[in-house]
Amino acid sequence: MKKLLLIFATAALLGGLSLRVYFAFVPPPEPTLEGQLSYIVPEELNGWKIIDQDMAESPESSERISDFLNFDDALFRIFKKGDTFIGLYIAYWLPGKASYRWAGAHTPDTCWVQNGWTRLDRKYCIPFQNEETPFQPAEFGVYEKDGSAQNVYFWHLVGGEAFGYEQEGGHNIFAALLDIKKYGLNLRNEQFFIRLSSNKKVDELKKLEGFKQILDSLSEIGLAKASH
């Protein structure tokens, strides 16, 4: 048993040294985000009241968590029209800034639930479309707190591709190996965490003037699925 542990420890050490050498000679990918999120996402929409809130006020965060996540850009923008509420939360990290696992750890399944929300429904890797433009597959859930339910779509983009959660099985000792298998050795892609939540269903939202402009802004930052 001790011999086996020594072999694993040696392999891990050599693997870590190899990655350090690799990173020293191979630069991270160039970022694709052009401009600030606050300017890309609509600041004004006819008939809508729009409010920017501090990231620490979102269900995902607290002041301590926001500081620790160390975003390179972030936005928590609220859109209200009549009895319709839309919350748009976007966090962005430059290439090489954050671990894929850590950046994706503050999903509604963890942070919302830990903040007192109850998960009523959950679907993985589902289609999402902005008129004729397909988006990256979305994670979806319905979460309730104090009698108020939110329909939540969220995406964790790693190098422009959606990071799925269905088969991940949580965080475990083999997480880094799974990431290397999926993304290769260069685990330094830029990342977005995007969450779109509302008290209305998305089919209702798509009938409202102005909602398409919100989705268009998400397409601009990379949520639209690349055509091949």
C-alpha cells in the first residue's frame, strides 16, 4: 500500500512539474471579451426599469465570496417591467485567472440552496435559442424562497464552450484529470459564468419587447453557439 501511495505521489509531482514547464513556454489564449460588460448589456430599454446591484447582493455571492472569486469583470443587472422580473448575473475571468472547478462552483445548486432556496426542478444541457440563433446548451432549474419561484438558466463557458454538470459527479480527487481529458493540458481558457433568472417562463419573456436585446448582448459576449 505504501509503495502504491509513493507511486501516485511521484506521478503527481512529475505531472505538476511538467505542467509548470508547459505553462512557462506556452502562453494562455487571447481573451475574446471586447469592452466592459456594463456597456455591452443594455443599460436602457423602452418600458423597463433597470437597476445595477452589487455582486455581493446576488443569491450567488456575499462580499467575502465576491472578493475571493476575484472577477476581471462582473455585472448584476435587474430588469423590471410590470410584474416581470429578470435578473442577469455575469462573472468574467481572463485566461488563466481561475480554476474551472472553482469558477463553476457558485451555481444555484450550491449557493442558492445554501442561501435558503429550495430546488424544485433541474434539467441539464438543454437547448436554448435566441430566435434563429442557437446558444450554448443551458443548465436549468426552478428555485423557490419565501413563496417566490425563479426560473433559472445558467451557463459556465470555458474557452467559448459550455461546461456541463450532469456527469461531473461533483468535485473529486480526479477533477483535474477530467478537465485535462476535456480541455487538454492548457487549462487557462477565459471563463464566463452567466445566469438569467426570472419569475416568468422564457416563452413568456420572448414575447416581451426588449428581451431580445438582452439575449443579443449575451450573444455578443460569446453565448451564441459557433457554427462549423
